[in-house]
Amino acid sequence: MSDTPRTAEEILVDLVGFNTVSARSNLELIEYIESYLVGLGVGSVRVANDDGTKTNLFATIGPADRAGVVLSGHTDVVPVANQPWENDPFELTRRFVDDEIRLYGRGSADMKGFIAAVLAMVPDFVAADLQTPIHIACSYDEEIGCLGVGRMIERMCTDLVKPQLVVIGEPTSMQIVTAHKGIQGFRTEIAGVAAHSSAPHLGVNAINYAAEIIRFLGELAAEKQAAGDPANGFNPPWTTFNVGQIQGGEALNIIPEHCAFNWEFRPVPDEDTLAIKARFDAFIAEQIEPRLRAENPLATITTRPLAAVPALRRDDDSPAERLARHLTGANTTHTAAYVAEASQFQASGIPAVLCGPGNIDQAHQANEWIALAQLDECADFLRRLCSWASTGAPVP
């Protein structure tokens, strides 16, 4: 490795070049990070999934016998299929637009930009006489339900002195986010009975029953919208629902035997998620299943969970918020309607905030980009973190 430190942009070129869509392995990217860290004298630990096709990675710089600060980011990205990209989404492209330099590529904002900024600062972390350790954490499968990070949190809390706090580098434009919504995701499947469309009395129409259930979810959504509290700071300030995918039927002239749909709700922090699921289950048991079975006892309906991530709750005395305010100089904090891994750290007793470069408005769409100025602002944040961690001072 060259003795010349690499810039965040140069590292981001490499990171974007790895296609780490959640359906694929992230091992090549992890190997790249491992090699980069080894070249700077920093070891790391893998925490893999069951089949070893994906892995988390964490590393520690500084004294291992003290509680440190975690800088955490996910390595997976959302798909690019059927999006009208103007360039190869896995080749970082630099453009000058609206008086700023923008870096285009999948994951540039969400959230390989943050990982690149952190890696670019590792030489500074290593050179500093850190009195408070800085941990680097990279997770997998965040985009499909924050499935990987829990294993890493458990391992970090076992191998390390429990960290003081974590900064999740989601694209917040370097603003501090102290609360985010959660997610509860499900797949509901209806198994009906096929028949010729001219004889509907001989079949059980799975799509019709799915439509009734989806209509009920719409009613729940309307209730929650009506009960939303603007004072909670979220936009929108209520628990939202979405039916995101549906499949069913074989042909126009066949009573559909099967229909399945994926649905979710994203609760605000004070929502009773168990009560929502209980209402759904009661509707199925009381309104759907009796009629379904009356038509044909072989017909069934099942619902299984896909994702379950709690909301991040505000903590009025959070050391994560206090340190982030100290490092950014910000006097205000914000909320996020999306889901992140911060709540899982919080659930393990590690205070957490979101604060990272880029804007969430550019994420998950064609021609995703991050402004170079945002990477520079993140670098300033990390330099101030390094200076603070070198003092051994308590969180302000």
C-alpha cells in the first residue's frame, strides 16, 4: 500500500465498485476493508451469517480496555434493476452540477460515503495517541430488515468493553438524528382452490381474499394517520403502512389458487406494535378464515414475519447526542421516518444517534449521489472526534 494517505473519494471509488446489493455476498468488499486496515496495522474481527456468505466486520483503534465510540455503517445497497441510470451504477462518476462536485454511484450516499470517510481517517486515528478507543463497525443486510448487525452487537459487547456510544453514519447531511421509526414486515399467503373462471362456486379466489385483507390494512393506516401527533417531530407524524409486493393468479380464466403479498408498518417510537399485529390477527381469525374454510376446508391463510426492528427513542441525556452536538456544534436534533440500525444498539444498552454525509433524498433511486463537500464535512467531524478521543475526556 502506498505511503500516501488515500482520500475518501478514492476509497469511495473502490467501495462503489463492489456490487453489494443485499441479495449478493459482501465478502469481497469486506476483504478489501480488512486488507486496507491491515496495511495500517489495524486488525479486525468478522461476524458472519450462518452460511458464511456475508459478514459483519469490526475493528478497534486505541486501548481495548476502555469503553469507546463506534462508527457504524452498512455495506449492502438496494438494487438498481429497472432504474434509469445515466452511468454504470457501480462505477463512481464525478460531475460538476449546480456549483458543486457530486459523486454518482449506488451506495455513494447510503452509505458507502460514510464508510469511505471513516477509512480515510484511519491513518489519523492510528497516529493519534487515542485515550478513548474508536471502533469501526460494518454490517450486512441492513437494507432488508437490519438482519446482520445484531450478531455484531452481541459479539462486540462480548469481546470489547461495552462501547460508550455509537454514531450510525446514515445520510443525514451531517445533522443529528436522535429518533427514527421502526419497521414490522410480514408476508401473508392465501392458498385457495383453482377452478375454471366460469364456475367460481367450485373454487376459492385467493386474490379476492387478499384484497379484503389489504383493504383492512388501509383502514388501519387511515386510523393511524388520523391519530398522528405533529408534536412528535416525525414526517409524517404517524405510523405508516405499505403493501409493497403482491403476486397471484395464473391466467384470466382461472380462479386464482394462490396470492401472497408483503406488507409493513413503520411505527413511531410510542406505538404499540403488538396491538397492531393483534388487530390484524383478530381480523383474519374472525372475518376471513371462517368464510375461507366454509368455501373449502383445504383453503388456508398464513402470515409470517419478514422484519422486526424497533424504533429509536429519544434519550434526553444521551451521551451519543451530547458528543455529536459537541463535534458538530449543532443546537438542534432531528427525526427520521426511515429505519436504521441505531435502535438495535440502543436496545443493547448502547446510546446511538444517526449522523453522516449525504442526503437521504438521493438514496434508493437512479443516479444516487453524494456531494464531495459532504465528505469533507464528515472528515472535519471525524478529525474533531479524533482530537477529543486523544484527550481521554468524558463525553461533554
